[in-house]
Amino acid sequence: MSTILVDVVSAEESIFSGEARFVALPGEAGELGIYPRHTPLITRIRPGAVRIEKTDGSEEFVFVAGGVLEVQPNHVTVLSDTAIRGKDLDEAKAGEARKAAEEAVKNAKSDIDLAKAQSELAVMAAQIAALRKYRQKR
């Protein structure tokens, strides 16, 4: 069985590092699936869930708030300012943050404020979706 080394790193810590059979994540232009010996690739990623199928068949979920993906034939690196393990996601906190972002959209006084609030709202919506996907798999 062929494997690939996967590293998921946030600005604060290494979230996951290990061997995997498959990785799926939200690429900029759509969902990406990475197997061992994948063609080299660098791309931006959207907020969402990174699903890592480990060598024992279990899955690891990590929420990323966007970032950069680098793929080499035997190594996948996901770099994100914010990355949270699926088991550490908190739906109540994410819901509160989403409500705050919705309020910020309503109260935006400039185009820049509106863009920031819309971006935060998109990240919170993706985090809630990732949490629900994680719970379905459990």
C-alpha cells in the first residue's frame, strides 16, 4: 500500500503530521483529492474541511480557514493561518461568531468593512459546515 506524508500546519502549531492513503480538501477551484505520487501542485485553498484517510483506515478531520496547499509526489503540506482539529470544533462558539459576522455585515460603514465582515461570515459558515460533516462521520 502506497502512502503519502501529510502535514497540516497553522500559524500557531502543527495540527497533523503523519502518513495517509488519501487527502481531500477544498481547493480554490473545487474539491481536490490527493493520492500518493500526485503531480506536484501549489494552490490556494478555501475555508473548509481537510479529510485525511490514515493508513489504518480511520479519518482525521481538520478545519482550515483558507490557506495554501503544496503537493509533492510523496508529501502534502497544508498551511493555514487558522486550523482546528475536527474534535476541537465548538458549534456554539462558531454560531456566536457567525451571528457577530452577520451583524458586522449589516453595520458595515465602508466597502472595506463590508468585505472583511463578509469574509468572516464565509469562514464561519464553512466552519459550521465542516463541523457537521465531521459529526456525520462519527
